Amino acid sequence: MAKARTLFLCSDCGGTAAKWEGRCPHCGAWNTLQETRESPTAASGHRYAPLAASTPVRRLADIEAREQARNPTGIEEFDRVLGGGLVAGAVVLIGGDPGIGKSTLLLQALASLSERGPVLYVTGEESAEQVALRAQRLGVSGDGVDLLAEIRLEQITQALVERQPGVAVIDSIQTLYSGELTAAPGSVSQVRECAAQLTRIAKQTGVTLILIGHVTKDGALAGPRVLEHIVDTVLYFEGDTHSSFRLVRAIKNRFGAVNELGVFAMTDRGLRGVSNPSALFLAGHSRDVAGSCVMATQEGTRPLLVEVQALVDTAHVPNPRRLSVGLESSRLAMLLAVLHRHAGVATYDQDVFVNAVGGVRIMEPAADLAVALAILSSMRDRPLPAGLLAFGEIGLAGEIRPAPRGQERLREAAKLGFEQAVVPRANLPRQPIEGLIIRAVDRVEDVLGVLS
Ligand code: TYD
Ligand code: MG
């Protein structure tokens, strides 16, 4: 028998190296190589057989394209991020911080799906009794839900093949353990191997598989990035565990749009969908405060109003702090440089903190204008006019660039009672929007005028 080899696997890209190095030779990431023992059986033939039966080369035009049937979960906000429902044979990865509600959401979804076919919940984290207790608390019926408390991959795949459930949830992929590898559960090689084997089963049997994954401190899924490549859909839970709101975002979706957002509220009976979430992310100050600006962001097909806050304070150390929560920190540094260079606003001796209210993460550049306004407002200790919102990207040359779907953002703001908007000139609507006074800005210098 061949000797078991020691390999070093990169936790970022999944690449391998024969010896330990500080830097992954494949993706260049530092400190990501971890030692694993690859048993010789892992490389045996059948595991890497093609996913589907081989077919001859055919013309693309001759292949009948059928729209895949959707199996809605019955939870509207969840279906929205999935692109309408689950697709047979699809593998969905859902990640998020511990305690954010992954198990809760999927138990609710399975209970609802069980009305239309057999479903299986595999738990490697909790005992069967704990899951039953949760179901009881959620008030969902466990009548149609099969439960398997198991972490051994071989047992799980056997159950999947024998029972052929329509949908199966694996809670969580990091607890699974394949007997063919000697590495510990949760290690890169185990996670990768288990996910690959389960994906194979899903494609062969048509079971829709939902894998739950944990995230590391820096917000990435623990285990190799390859996990994101092999699955069809990647969803992330976002939100502040201290508030009751939870966001589920599609990062990748082979069957729908990405960046679609589902909004939930955690209640004592589990997660409830929030169909009109715009008002949630506004802090609701009793009076006008400096350093706050509302922006209209576009999340998938839905406009969302979010409050952006900034605090600018005299720095007491030579390198002032720049900190952003829920907004891109590299853009903050850029924005401060543009404000200085083109609008003469100097912050080199000031600490600057910015925050998106409600634990929401805004990654689109259209947040720039609202961030700049909040910063200016905090610096001057002067509140922005009440009922004002802003959006637009600020370029390095100081120009203000339009944001996609400007009209929809403005309409949403008008619907929620906003009275003034500051937008890039190209986003000026052709027809006026009732109740909204819209001011167009071309350059970052013009933004200063909003506060005076
Ligand atoms: P859980 O689904 O166990 O999180 P995860 O699987 O992502 O780790 O969620 C647990 C949290 O949700 C816990 O803090 C308690 C809370 N919770 C409620 O507020 N209401 C409920 O009905 C349930 C079941 C949980
Ligand atoms: Mg859980």
C-alpha cells in the first residue's frame, strides 16, 4: 500500500504544495497553507469520474433549452434570493456568522417544502432532540421532515441515495467527515472532499442540496474558496446579530440574479420575511443630527434606503484613524483624498469613522455622495436638511458619476416621504417626481453647497 502523503493545502484557493511555504505558490496569499494528510485512497478513480454521463459533441442550437422548474420554498424573501425557488439537482451554499439564523431559516424552509415531497435534514451540530425542540419553538410541523443526526459522509450519501429526498439540508459542511481521509472535520481537505462528493450525488440523483457553511472572522467561508466554485448558488447571511434584522444576499447564482437581497426579522417564532424593508435601515432620530445622510441603494431588483453615518473628530495620534463599518474602507480613503484635492476639505489631522446603519453592507460606489455629505456634515457640526437623500459615485477627478436605476431609487424615496434629493446630473429624471425636489451635482465642489 502506498504511503499516506503529507500535503499543504491553501485555504483560499485550494491549491496544493509539497512543502510548507509562507506564501501560496498558486494564489499568492500569505499564511494560508495548512498541513493535511492525504490518504492514497483519496486519489482512487471513481471519485473523479465525470458528473454526468458522457455525451457526443452537439450543436448548441440543437440542444433543447428547457427552463428549469422551480420549487418555491414558500418563504417569499428566501425565494427572492434564490431567483424564484430551488432547482432540482442544484447545490446551494449558505454561509453566515454563528447564531445568525441559518439553521432556523432552513428548518422553516424544509417544513414548508415537506408539504410537496420528502425532505431530509442532516444535522452534525445539534442532536436530534435539539432540532425537535427548535421545530417546536418555531411552531412548524415535523410531520414530513426526515432527520438524520450524522457527520459521516458515507452514511449521509447512503441516506441520500436510498431515500431520494427532493431537498436535503446539510447543517453544516464543516462538521462532516469522510472516512477516506485522515484529516479532521472542518479541515480544508475534508470540507472540499465532502462538498465534492455531495455535489456529485446531487447531480446524479437530482436532490436539491443546501449546504450550511460557517464563516471565519474575516467574513469568508471557512474552508477553501473552491467550495464557492463547485456549488451553483452562494448565499450569505448579513446583519448585525444585535439587531433583529437579517439579510440574505446572493453572491453567486447560476439560476438567478446576484446581489438579490432577502430581508428577515428574527422573532420568537423564527425568521419572518420583511416585504418593505426600506424603512428598516433608517435610524429614526427624534431631531436632526449632524453626520448623518440617507442614501438610496439598489439591491438586486429592489431599492433600499439606508442611513450612512460619519463622525469626524480631532486625532490625537500622528496617523489619524479611518474606520468604516458596512462600507468599503478603501473607498473611504479615496473619498477623503478627493475631498481634499478637489474641494479643499482637509482631514489629515482628523479621525474619520463611517457606518451604515442596521448592519447592512453597501459595496456599491453610489454610496460615495452620501458618505461625503455625512463627513462634511459631521465636520461642520451642521445637520443636513431634513428629508434629504443622496446617491452617486465620486470619481478621482472629482466628477460625480451616475448610479444605475436612478429613477427607481428616487421613486422609492418619494414613497417614503423624502422631500429633497441630491443626485448626479445624469440621474435627473425627465419627468418630475411628485413631492421630491431634486438637485443635480456635477462635481464634488458642488456638494459643499448642499450644507450651506
Ligand atoms: P440559529 O438558526 O441556530 O443560527 P445558526 O444556525 O446560524 O448558528 O439561530 C440561533 C439564534 O436565533 C439564537 O440566537 C436564538 C435565535 N432564535 C430566535 O430569536 N427565535 C427563534 O424562534 C429561534 C429558533 C431562534
Ligand atoms: Mg446552526
